[in-house]
Amino acid sequence: MTEAEFLARYDPGEFPPLAVTVDVVALTIRAGRVHVLLVERGAHPFAGWRALPGGFVRDEPLDAAARRELAEETGLGDDRALDRVHLEQLRSYGDPGRDPRMRVVSVAYLAFAPSLPDPRAGSDAAGASWVPVDEVGELAFDHAAILADGLERARAKLEYTPLATAFVAEEFTIAELRAVYAAVWGEELHPGNFHRKVLSVPGFVESTGETAARAGERGGPKPKLYRAGDARSLHPALLRPTREDGVR
């Protein structure tokens, strides 16, 4: 039997039905706190519950489905705006009972960006909002577990990658970068120690040669402006503080 003959006779109905969705853990920082984008489900199951934005995959690649769902819920409706967003695949979730409708496997994505706009609800949601991660509460499906995994991925990646630069503007101060680490890690960081550590990592940031228009911390001199460097990983890593290291 040739492959063409095999495919012509193949019956997918011999196997249980399976659907694929994408869910997006979209994080941004507002007023010094990490916020996650949540939607209010407008239909069953879990009507009225908060959930991560997401939906069924259409005739499209998985990455395209995640970008589409993010665009629908954030108002970032064009490719140029979405270019500001760091988007990466988190992991897959496929426990048999995670969706009461049928067997659904979800491929979760993690998205980061600075100053994302106020969201607008997509066609299947009753509302959408940015919610501080420590005020989320109960979520539909297994989205609380997905969010927890996304937050831990973000916290870990700040240690060994330049991901923090995705949360700030194209040009930023070291204090603004420190605020990202402090918000995501939930830790107060010593300004001087952090400044020294950042500048000791080759390729993490590079100076623009300019200063910010505002005065520095405590009314000091205007802080220098930096941009993201070309490093893809941080050596040495910026490890999360512990109670023993005295940098809280």
C-alpha cells in the first residue's frame, strides 16, 4: 500500500475527538505592580468567571493563534504594535478533565510588554481588564495553574536572560529596570548593588550617551539612559535575593 492509498483510506473518526486551544499569560507593569490580562467569560462553561485570554486554534500556526488572541483582547491590532510584545511558548496542558466540553489540549503562551493599553473584550468575552497578580482570585478551567507557571517562568527568566528590557521603553534608566525586577520578584533591591550588577553583565544594556529629562532618585543628577544590548543570556546571572544575602 502506498502512502497516498493509506491516507485516502484513513479514518480519523476511529479516534476520540480532540481540540486545541491557546491561552495567553500577558503580563505588564502598572504603577509598580505586575498585572495580568484577564477576560470575563461571556458564555458557558464558566460563564461570568475570569479567565486568561485564549480560544480555539483555527487554520493557523499556534504562534499566529496566540498573537491573534492577544490582539483581540488588548487592542494591539496591527503587527507593528505587536512587535513590542515579547511572546514565547510556555508549555502544554492536557489533563482529560480540564475542560468540561470535550478533550481539549491548550498550548499556553507568555507575553510581556511595557505599558500595554487598556484592554477591550473580544467577541466571546463580556469584559477584559488588567488585574494585579496578587488580586486575581479563582479562575476558570486550570488557568490559575497556568498563570502560576507563567509567573515562575518570568521570575526565573529575569535571572539569566535580558527579558526585563521587554517591560520598559526602548530607552530606560537603571532605576526603571530595577523597578521591573522588584515588581516581578516581589523584592526590594538595593539601588547601588543592582546598578553595579547590571553594568557588570556584558551585553545586557548599553549607554545611549543621553540622560533622562527628570532628576535622579532623591533629587540627584539626571540619570543616564540605556537601551537593551545584544546579549541573549546573562553571565553572570542576576539571581533572586535571599534573606541571607542582605540586598533586600
